[in-house]
Amino acid sequence: MNQVMEVLLNRRSIRAYEDRPITEEVKDEILRAAVRAPTAGNLMLYSILEVKAQSARETLARTCDDQPFIAKAPLVLLFLADYQRWYDYFIASGVEQLCEQRGESLRKPEEGDLFLACCDALIAAHTAVIAAESMGIGSCYIGDIMENYEAHRDLFALPRYVFPICLVCFGYPTQQQKERPLTPRFRRDFIVFENQYRRLDQHEFEEMFRERQEQMLRGGEKPEAVRNVGQLMYLRKFSAGFAKEMNRSVRAILQAWTGE
């Protein structure tokens, strides 16, 4: 196994860090890798914001579903889907006048542009994560940054065409975190298909979730009347309060982005 594959196959989310700073040189290497990430049309439709202010970190620890470790992480990077920079450049470049000459209306960023910018930002984020991992630095994605859009918009002075798609915490993992078993993934044949999408049947679902079902029954940490992993995950993830807030928040950014 080559070193890249070893890093990829052994990465895990790290939420507890040694009391050890990440040097400016190492941070620079992580960011150098991030900005070399693949990007749509070489547009680089993202910005990266280092969250240094302790007050901002403590706010994020609350607004991102109450996760105190965010405030303690040695390095916190916010990856922003960003079409504002290009839109501002279009205006500065006289694109509005060009459109008038052509008898066209100036097109503003739409839903597809947002999704493309989200892809760019996430690719850059994971490139940073893998670069950090290769240097012994663990990380954890915080998807909860998509919640509480208005609070995060105001906290970071985000303009209309910038969306906080993911927050990533970095730090050297504690020994306990290093020794923690890898979280199992689903078997590949349930995830990877050829040529066409395939929906799974009841038997395949039972096989797919067999290990997690057994773990759930052994653990005993489930609400009463819950009989299987599907019911448990519906209550804990899909219909939980944070999921409802995330969807409300994303609707708010879509309305702000499109002006509808």
C-alpha cells in the first residue's frame, strides 16, 4: 500500500486534540494544498476563512449544535462557497455595460452556481483535510455550520453570494483518538453501481444494516419502541431539531441568493 492510500484508508474524525499548536509553516502547507484542489473551470469558487478570534470560536461551539471542542481546536477553517468575488469582478469589468450593448440582462448567480461553488469549496476542504492527515494532524468536519445562517452571516460579514458550506477543525490527535477503532463503512456493493442507479430491496437493506442493527441492540441506547436502525436514524438525524434548523437555514440562504 502506498502512503497516499494509507492516509486515505486510515483517516478518522478527530474531536480531541493535544495541547500543541499547529505552526505557521504547517498551516501554510495545508493551505497550499487546499488552493491547488480541483476546481470548476479554474474559477476557484470558494474562499477560506481562518477563525482565529476566540470569541468567534466560542460562538461557533454554541451555534454549531453545541460542540465545545470547536472552541479548543488549534486550527479552525471555514470553507465558503463564494460567487461574490466573480460577480464583483464582472461588475468591475464592465460586464453590465457589455450586456446592455448586446441587448441582454445581466445574469446574477442562481441555484446551479451555488451548487457548483459548494462543490469547489468541499473539494478544497477535503484536500486540506488529507494534506493535514499526511502530516499527522487530525480533523473533523462540522456540517452544522449550515445551521443558523443569519447568525453566521453576521458573525463573518458574509455578503449575498457567499455561503458557509463547511467548517473544519484541525489538531494533533490525542493518543486515545489515535487508538480509536475506525468507524465501519457500508459494503461497497451497496454503494457502487454500474451504469445505472439501483434501489435496494428489503433483503439488501437487512444485509446492509445487519452489523449496525446488532450494535444498536447490544448498546441499548435507543428510544422506546424503536425497532431498527432506520427508525433510530430517522429520530436522531433526519427529523431531529438540528436537521429542521439546517433545512430552515438553507432555505434562507437560497432565498437570499436568488432574491426570491
